Amino acid sequence: MAVMLLLYVVAEVAAVWAVSSVVGVFGTLGLLLAGAVLGSWLARREGARAARAFVATARAGRPAHNEITNGMLIALGGVLIMLPGFVSDLVGLLLLAPPTRGVIRRAWLRRAERRMAANSPNRVIVVDSEVVPEDSPHHPIIENR
């Protein structure tokens, strides 16, 4: 984790350095400010859209998995936009844009499903506060066969 943070900081400094060498210090500050303003406007708009979609889905009685993950990704994108730097702005804008957010959401959910499957190879059922493995002869479904 520390290595990732260090790589992120190095990437941000390199990006700011590269941009400032092309457009100058004031141009760089202007671009960073414009990115923050654009990003906060986009985060507000997409956040409101996600909230309306969540409410509509909840009122319809359907599961709101996509709406919840959309809201989480929009919130993360908004936080990244507020961090100073071009790399975080780029990642934040990718999370705020609906087409790329959908791709990221699907990849994130696939990864979460794989991790859950890898971390729980055997299903268990709790019976009277006792954990009973699925292949146990004392399993309630096996006993009733």
C-alpha cells in the first residue's frame, strides 16, 4: 500500500511538472482550478442523477445494486477531483463519466465476486447458533433426506 501511495505521488508530481513546463505555472494552476470546478459540477450532476435512480428503483421494489455502486463510484470520483493533481483529476473524471463508470463498475463487481468466492470455498449454515458445514451428516437438509 505504501508503494502504491509513493507511485501515486511520483506520478502526480511528474504530471504537474510536465504540464507546468509546457504552459507555465499560472497555466497549470488555471488548469487545476478548471478541473476542480468542472469535476465538482459533474459530480453534483451525476450524484443527483444516481440518487434519483436509486429512489426510483427502491420505489419500484427492485434491488438497487447498480444504483448503489454508481453512487459509491461517483462519490469516489468527486473526492479524486478535489485532490490537487492531474492524475487524480483524470481518474475522477473517468469515474464520473457514465460510460466509463459502467465499465469500471462491472470490473469492480466481477473482482468482488471472485474474491468472495475465493475467500469462502465451503458454505456453512448456522443452526441454533452452531456452524454446520454443508457436507456434514448433521446438516438439516441432509438429515431430512
